[in-house]
Amino acid sequence: MLSDIAWVVEHLGRNGYRIAERDFAHGKLFTVNSRRFHVCCHNPGNSQIKRCYVDEFVEAMIELGLYED
């Protein structure tokens, strides 16, 4: 869910990471430190997002050293 990813990013911000969040017509652009990733949600009201966006989020967390594959 987009809200779950947003929650993780906000939590990282409260723990010293530089974060930014920018809304777009069909999604959000998140920045954690210098790592950016986009989450697209074309169906407003639908809580599910495509796997490719979840994979991009996980890849960003791995690069930041916050998740081990």
C-alpha cells in the first residue's frame, strides 16, 4: 500500500534521514537521503500498488542499508 510506504519514509525522517515527498497526479515521489523512488497509483481509492513500485522501494531500502535481500 502507498500509505505503508509513506509511513516507512516518515518514520525514517523521524530517525535522522533526510526525506522529501512530492505529490503527482498519479502517485508520489519519495526521497530518502539522496535515493529517489516513485510510487504510481493510477486507480484512486484502490489501496494496492503494482509490484514494480514495491520492488523499487525495496531496492532503495537495500541501497540505504536498511534491508537485506
